[in-house]
Amino acid sequence: MKHFTNIIASAAVLAASALTAQANEFRLGLITPPPHIWTKAAEAFGAELAEASGGAHSVSVFPARQLGNEAEMLQQLQTGALDMAFMTVAEVSNRAPELGAFYAPYLADDIGHAGRILRSDTAKTLLEPLAGEVGVVGVGYGMAGLRQIVARGDVNSAEDLAGLKLRITPFTPILDFYNAIGAAPTPMPLPSVYDALANGQVDAIDMDAELIWVLKYYEHADTVVQSDHMMFPMVGLVSARVWAGLSEEDRALVGDLMAKYVDSTIDSYVEKEAGWLEQIAGTGKTYTKVDASFFGGAIEEWNTIWSEKTSSLDALRATAAETQ
């Protein structure tokens, strides 16, 4: 409850401009497709909220970028045009650089360790300034799997990635990482990735195991590198304008239930990621498992850049050490 008390205090500054009528039909946006774990969690959140509120509140879920890309949805959250979103921490970090520390290469040893970091008090504290700084209330974290690399052609070392057009999620921490490697990071939305890899518009992609397997990105690749080099957090967001217009009771209900379902995605990935990787390894593609040494000096270069951009990196590293 301390987390939500701090959020309420931060959001209170926006109360004067909030809608006076209490919202009861919420719209929730995501970029993920309908079968994705995040989308299913959003739908389950909406169903339980409707039941718990006796039908007073409902949630319409809009997956697959129906309401725009994440930058556009974040703007809608800021104005109150959109009520809620399950959004990559990557996008939010473009407005709140402290969150970029989550993308420190090899901050997490494995998928379970990533989950423990995201459930820590240190991680929760990083959500508290969002209402005042970004205009959104962060209720809790979820995640996708750890990041892997899928490439056309052979990749035997990080040097083989140099100069390759490599699809990334458009945010600064991962851009800095692949620039350090010498690749040509290429931002691209999910719906374009399959065809781009098929037709050679990109040479490689940075992706999690779920989408590599479920969306069959491996089909147009020769090499899969299981690098596990970064975690990929998600955050449940409510427009601070909408939040400020809710009663204290409804804030607790919405916040607790959304936090429950974004957190549930952590358990889903911990349970399923090994199976997806095993299936990908069985496709007949060249499959290589590597560790931090694969990336050479790129990791230290990233650490140098981001130690100057964020004050939260040391705190997250300490938490990572405590939760191993």
C-alpha cells in the first residue's frame, strides 16, 4: 500500500485538471497481438475488474497498435484521451531516463532473476515519479522474455553483427548497445518485422523467445543466438488525469488488480521461456548459446554511457546482487 500512497500523492497535483466524473468504461491499449501473454493478461484484468466492481467498471482492450504506436498511446495517456496501457518500459524510458537502467546488459542472470529484480522495492520506487514527470501512474511491472538475436547468415561473434541492419525497439538504451557493437540498429514496429526479415530489409532482429517462436521469425533466418543479454520489462499504466478523477476506493481497486495481472506475466515467462527456446533450437537453424564475453567491449561502453545518464543503475545492480 505504501507504493500506491506515494502514487496518489504524486497524482494529486493533477487533480485540478482531472475530469470530475468518475470513469467507468476504460480503454486499454497495447502493441502486442491478441494471442500475446500481455494481451491475455489485459483481458483477464478487465474481466476481474468488471466482476469486482459489480459491473460499475469495464475495460475494452485494444491490442496490436489499434490506438497507435506506443509513443502515440503515451501521449493519449498524458491528455486523458486513453485511460490505460500495458506498455514497454522501453517507451516510458524515453520520457523517464532513470528507467533505462533496467536494460543494463546482463543485469539479470536468467529469466527468474529478472522477475525478482522487477518485483523489488528498488524497481517499484522508480515508478513513483512518473505521475509528475510523465503524466502517467505506474502500478507495477510485467515483462517479456530476455532478448535474443536472430540473423540471416552466420553469426559466430559480435564482429559478425558489425554493419548489419538489426531491428530494435526504438529506445535509447538498446540503440546505444548495438551502436557500441557496430551494428546498424533499425527501429521497426512488430507487424513489419516478419516481412522485413524475409525480404532482407533487415539482416537481423533483437527479439524475445516468445515472438521468435510464435510469430515464426526464425523461418527467414539462418542463425539464432541465445544471448539473454537484456531483460525487457513492461509496466501497467493509468493516465494520471484519469487516476486523479477516481475515488480513493476505485484507485485501490484498479491499481491492485492491474498490478496483479501485469505481475502475472512474469510467472508466465518464467514458466514458458525454456520451452520456447527448446523449440527454436529444434528448428534446424544454427543455434548458439553465448554469454557476456560474446559482446566484448560493447557492454563496458554501454555501462560508461549509462552511468552518466541515470542515477538508478547502481541501486539496481545492488538489488540484482541481493536477489541472485
